Amino acid sequence: MAKTESTVVDETSAPLIAQHEEKKEKNFMVYISTFVAVCGSFAFGSCAGYSSPTQSAIREDLNLSLAEYSLFGSILTFGAMIGAIASGPMADFFGRKGALRISTAFCTAGWLAIYFAQGPLPLDIGRLATGFGMGVFSYVVPVFIAEIAPKNLRGALTAANQLMICAGVSVAFIIGTMLAWRTLALTGLIPCAVLLVGLFFIPESPRWLAKIGKQKEFEAALRKLRGKDVDVSEEADEIQDYIETLQRLPKAKLFDLFQRRYLRSVTIGVGLMVCQQFGGINGICFYTSSIFESAGFPADIGTIIYAIIQVVVTALNALFVDKAGRKPLLLVSGTGLVMGCLLAALSFYMKTYEIGLEAAPALAVTGILLYIASFSAGMGAVPWIIMSEIFPINIKGAAGSLATLVNWFGAWGVSFTFNFLLSWSSYGTFLVYAAINLAGIVFVITMVPETKGRTLEQIQAAINN
């Protein structure tokens, strides 16, 4: 009896072990594909973080005026706006992998132009090209990951996009203090090279292949992502049925996005980008050092703490977004943003009217660090996750381009107006941002659905029906 019982246990446990191994195996290609895609996110971060540590060296070597260097720094955003407009049509026409290849080519050409630059013109052309690549990456990377990932991993893998952007910025900040500016430009080629090589080994988005009618390639890509021994027929049928339904509708143009059937998803996608950018993140991010100095706190120490908190909290967000859900993280994040802005406003109010001056620096630092921790906990990554989930595939190109363009316009607008607002009223600036973030909380409560644990087709049908 003991021997028989042992045999039964062995026989019943064997399939469980096999299932566990199969489960591990079937997500392997998803993880590899995500790693390759987020090399684009790291390249994005490298572009964004390049100008800060190189300012004095570039100005000295190329004899640039402050105005010429300011143009070099800001033209990145204009390139990103152009990339944002082009990103949706490119991803629809060339495919997700094709769009990633094109944006990588632009970044590569841009870095080489910066490396060989002997004057302001090639420097600006290179910066514009890397900005275009950033604009395309900011849309295509989260969309590609969302379309290949199973529903239980989609949030965490899409959040890796924001984590790698933060990592790219932080690495550029750190190594930029040790390397010459031309050498730092060459390091920007590393993630581009990994991405270009990696794209040869990963499948195209199955949903895009289904959309353009490549049935055999669609099934092969889905099987490659889920594992060759996994039955993908149910998932394939759901994707195919939903896309066939959408194909009966006319191809969406920009003004079609405001039709009643799409209006809610477009409002959610664009509204979250407004909440993310107009809450002040780029003004605070770009001028962290000057904010700390204005508050009387050592800028170098504050900036290091800021960078560490940003990376650590963004990593935690990636781990918890599929467990906690998108909406709770947005609400917690929004509450922290309001509190951080109010603490910073109180600090500058006390400094302006010379009340409790000894406490003002501590309040400012606490407010700014709470702000960046809160932003990294939700508002940084989650809008991109939701944007990649809610748009039906027949409007995804146009709607994604619009949302990404709004995001980049907000980034430019906030960074451009931040110093003007501070000169108007330092504490008033943070009160304005607190009010915008409070409005963002109301928007999330009233408009944003929870999307965790549901397929893209289920999410889109629920929102757009």
C-alpha cells in the first residue's frame, strides 16, 4: 500500500511539476521581447539625461552662448512632438517592430551627429533627431509590450518602460560627471545597438499582424510568445473576433476620435496625460537643483536622493501594479502629489515672509522628495499603461499619437513656464500645481476604469460600448 501510494503521489505530482515548468517556459519569449523593447526606453532616458551633466563642457569646447545651448537643450522636446505625431501612423503602417527600428535609426544618427559636431548646427540636428526617436519610443514601447503580454503580467511589464526611462536618465547623470561629452554621446548608442540586434529574434505584435490580415504570421507569433506546447486557440479566437468587428468600422482619422463610440477612451487617455504633465513634473524635474538651492539645502545631496528615490519607487510600482491595480495607485499617487506641492508651497511662503526660516529648507526638501516618490508610485508609469490598454486597434494609431503629442506638449509647456511662475510667486507656483493634481484625483475617480486582470479586448469593449 505504501509503495502504491508513493507511485500515485509521483504520478500526480509529475504533471504539476511539468505545468510549472511549462508556465515558466511559456513566458520566456514575453520577457525577452519586453527586455528588447525597453532598451528603447533606456535610450529615451539617455537622451533626456544627456544635456544636464554636459552643459559647461559643451559650451566651453564649442564656444556656445547660453542662448545657443538653451536651444540645444529645448529642441529635444520639439523633436519628440514630431515623433509623437508620426508614432501612431508609423506603428500602424510599418508594424511595432518597424517603428522601433526607425526610431532607433534616428537616435543612432542623432548621437553620431552630436559626437562629430564642431558647431551648434550639427549639435541641434543631432538633438532634434534623438528627440524624434524619443517621441516614437514613448508611444510604441508601451503599446508593443501591452499587445504581447498576458493579462496577468501586462501591468508590470508595461511599467518596466517607465523604470528603464528613469534608469537611463540616472545613468546619464552619473556617468556624465566622469566622461567627456563626446564619449557620453557614444554610450547612447549601446541601447540602440542592443535593440536593433534584439528585434531580429523577437516576434511582431500578434494583434497588429491580425489587424493587417496576416493570419499565419499572427498564429505563429502568438504561439512563439505563449510557448509551442500551449493551446492558444481561445486567445487567438478572441483577438480575431474583436478585430473582425472593428474592421467593419471605417478607418479612424483624427476627428473621428471624437465620435461618441470612441470619446470615453480618448478622454481617458488624453486626460491622464494632462494630469501627468500639467501637475508640474517636468518643471520640478528640470529645476530640482535650483529649487533645493532656493530653499537653502545642498543641491548635490538633494539631487542624488531624488534620483535614488525615483528609481526605487518606480521599480516597486512595476512589482505591485498588477496586484494593487491601476486606479488605486493613481489615487495614492495623486494624493501624495498634492501633499508634496502643499509642503513645498508652505516652505516658500515661510521663506518669503520670513516665518520659521530654520524649518523652511526641511519642508521644501520633504515636499519635493514626497512629490517625486508619489509621481513614481503611480502617475509616472500608470497613464502609459492605461493608454496602451484602452484604445481599440482601429483607432490606436491616431489616438495614441494624440495622447503622446499632448504629453510632450505638456512637458514643453511646464518646463518653459516654470521659471516664469517661480518669478511671479514661488509658493503660488506650487499651489497652482497642487490644484491641478487635486483636479487629477477627481478625474481618476470619475472617469478612469480599473483594467487589471482583463484582456485588452475586454477592456476596450467595456469602455467603448
